[in-house]
Amino acid sequence: MKKMTFREVIAAAMSEEMRKDKTIYLMGEEVAEYNGAYKASKGMLKEFGSKRIIDTPISELGFSGIGIGSAINGCRPIIEYMTFNFSLVAMDQIINNAAKIRQMSGGQWNIPIVFRGPTGFAGQLGATHSQSFESWYANCPGLKIVIPSNPYDAKGLLKSSIRDNDVVIFMESEQMYGDKMMIPIKEYTIPLGIANLKKKGNDLTIVSFGKIIKIALEVALELEKKNISIEIIDLRTIKPLDYNTIINSIKKTNKLLILEEAWPFASIASEITYVIQQEAFDYLDAPIKRITVQDTPAPYAKNLIDKWYPSKKDLIENIMNIISSQE
């Protein structure tokens, strides 16, 4: 085992796969000479050279299209966005080309490509740099969506994403790059589409993903002191989504709360709520609750951010309301 940061495991996962497969390359803004905007590709230019670690202009539409074209011709590109807010410029390439070419070619071409970079809220960065678009991408057939919550999962999931023969959207967070964790030296992968039961409990199920799940874990430990037992599921993969793990948990706890850092309308929570009410309604002892960011652009002022972004207090209040409604 070795203690590694989130940014280090991202570099390690990409490097390990690139050593095995010469068709894999990394392309994006500042990935080479600068070692990555968040140093998540540190040392890779020196090891693999400028033909495989490629700096690009500020042109997401252009270099995303180059990556898709190269995937059709036998490469396995990793396309890094400095932030997924900038991926909106490339959305035509991602949605209308990458996600659809396999079907439109009658299966003649698959697109083994990973689009990766940070997503979501990351502090006082303003409204255009604090957005979560996983529900947008998950709405499009042909894309797989992965959002790890810790360094161990990040490495295993990224290696699986790189090996996948279809398009993977791999979302990280600026606020997690410094997180540290003991990582096995021996190679491992984590399959896509399988959620992780991070904590067992009996009184209520929390479903979450990405960095905000840390709040759920902190709250669960606090509530244990009050003899309230919370079960926590980390989705890890948004699409395909592991509904079975959620349903099995609800059969035990009979209550569900979904925590995410996206806007509420047409969110991942909305999709989960619909499916659970179709597939496990009879097991629910209370209405499903969701906690999201407020339905406004992200504010810049710290006092407004505290109102906009979900807090431990918000989560505790909602949990207690759900539980008390059954007493």
C-alpha cells in the first residue's frame, strides 16, 4: 500500500494503461508542459513524450473532435477538460458524434474515448465555473458517466474507463485533488455500473456520489451517537446506474434520501425517485427526499454560497424529519 493523493492516482491510472497500450494518449489544455492544470498529469510528458501527451489550444470543440476521429481510426484517447464547464463548447462533438457513431455506423465503429476533468462546485469560482452537468450527459444514450468520491475508487474506475470500448465521461473535482488515501501497489480495477455500499445502516438510506458524499458520511457518524443508523450508497457510476443496490437497501431501511450537488430540476435524484417509486414503492414508509443545490446560478459571495450549497445542517434536519414522521 502507498498513500497517494487524488491527483496522483489519476496520473498513475493513465500512466499504467499507457505503458500497456501504445494507442492510448492524453490531450488537453496544459496537460504536457505544465503537468496539468491541477498537476493530474505530472511527469507524463517526460515519460511518454509530446506525441502522446499533447498540449492543445483553448479549443475544446476542436480537440474533442480530433480525439473522436482518432478513436474511429484505432486510438484510445483521453481528452482532459480544464473543467467540465468548458465541455459545453464541445457538446456537439460529444453528443452528436461520440455518443452516436457506433449506432449510426451499424456497429462498424466503436468510440473508445474518455472525456475527463473536474466538475461541480469548487469554492468561490463564480456561476460559470461551479456547475454540475452529469444529468445532461446521462440523458444522452451512448455515454457512460463516472463520478468517483475518493482516490481509491478514482484509480480503479479510471482504469476501467480507459479500457472500455465506449464513450466514458469521467468527472472529478478540484476540491478532491489533494485528498489522500492508502492505495494498493498491486494493480486493480473497479467495474463500471456497480455502486458501493459505503456504510451499513437500518433506519434510512442515503444515496449520493462525488465529493458531496463526504457530508453524508460525517452526518452518519454524528447520528450514530443518537442511535440513528444510516446506510450510505455511493453510486460511483451514474450511467449505467445500479438500481438494484438502492432497491435492496430500501427493502431494509424503508426510507430514502438522495444528496447531490446539482440543480434540482431533472436531476439524478429525480430519475432515481421515479424508478424507486415504480420498482419499490411498497417498501417505502415515507416520501423520498432529495437535497440539491438551490435552483439558481452559483453565487460568489461566501454567505450566499452557504445558503446555496447543501450543508450538514440541511442533511440532519431532513433526516430527522423523515424519521420523526414515522414515530
